[in-house]
Amino acid sequence: DAKTTQPPSMDCAEGRAANLPCNHSTISGNEYVYWYRQIHSQGPQYIIHGLKNNETNEMASLIITEDRKSSTLILPHATLRDTAVYYCIVRAGQIIFGKGTRLHILP
Amino acid sequence: DAGVIQSPRHEVTEMGQEVTLRCKLISGHNSLFWYRQTMMRGLELLIYFNNNVPIDDSGMPEDRFSAKMPNASFSTLKIQPSEPRDSAVYFCASSRSGTGIYTQYFGPGTRLTVL
């Protein structure tokens, strides 16, 4: 399984775009990139996933580089409710969570 | 649509007692995962089932832990006897397998405190 590297924490001003990076240089061809988040005292919440192409849904956008060695999760207009730990996971089989990035949205 | 349902939401028990945690899958899902989360160890996968069959229980800490799926929509995680180090938040998650994509939907968790 590919390992992922994420910054332990990030700050973002409310209303601005939050860009969360993830490095996964050892990713293999059949491994998807998943993003989850965990708001305090809640269960993890699925956000988005992708294989090669960029993806967008109602929550976020996922940008995967052409060599697939890194990706960025974009929250286009961050709100205080987006304060959470964000997990980047690269996995062909079952999902294993690392330490994630703790995102603080500043008012 | 109802999400994953877990009960109880909070459990406080004394060391040595039996604890049973319950989970109801999302309708139509056929994979079930049990996780444990602590500050020290983060979110750990304990066991997962596919179509009611345990596939990987390598994360189960020891024989005091057991998990079952008596039917396709319901699972239990039992700890007997419980110990203070079992104190954690226990999550279950469900997904629809078979497509190669394992998007999991988590329940709200059960916060277990063993005194």
C-alpha cells in the first residue's frame, strides 16, 4: 500500500479556499486516492475519491497530478464548520487511516 | 436515508464486565468494518466483514474481543472481560463492495469507558 504524507496542521481564513496537500509518491496504478474528514466527536466522513482524473462534488475538488504522486483537496469556500482532521488515503483494498491534517478555519 | 446506526452512544462499565456494542449497516451495503480510536493510536481497523463473512480480523487486539454478523444488516462487537485499556471510541462503518471502490460510511461511534 502506498504511504501518504500530509502536513500535521494548516490554517485557512474563513471564506477562502483551503488547499490540503498530500504526497503519495509510491502509489501504484490501481490505487485510488480517498479523502475523509473527521469533525470533533464525530465519525469520519467520506469526502471524495479519484484514480487519475480530477474530481469535483458538492463538498470539494480533488486535483491529482499527472504522475499521480501527489494530490490536493480543495474546499472552495471554507467555513468554520470545515474545521476537522482531513485524511488522505491511498489504497487498493481496505482503507487505513494515518494521522491526517488538522485544518483550522480562522474567523 | 438512515445512515449507520450504533448503540449505545456511551457506555461506562467496570473492569471485568462484558460489553456489547451494536451496529446497523446502511441498507444495501454488504461490507462492515469495526474501528477503534484513541488519542495515542489514532483510528485502527479491528475487523471487517464482506457478505457476513469475516475477511480480516488481524486488528483485533486479543481473544477478549469478538465480532459477529448474525444477519446481513447487523453486527456486534463484544469485549469480555473488559479492561481499562479498552476505553476508546468504537466506530463501525459500512460500504457496498464489489466495485473495487471502498467508500465507507461511518456511524457516530460508541464512547466506551472502562473503570
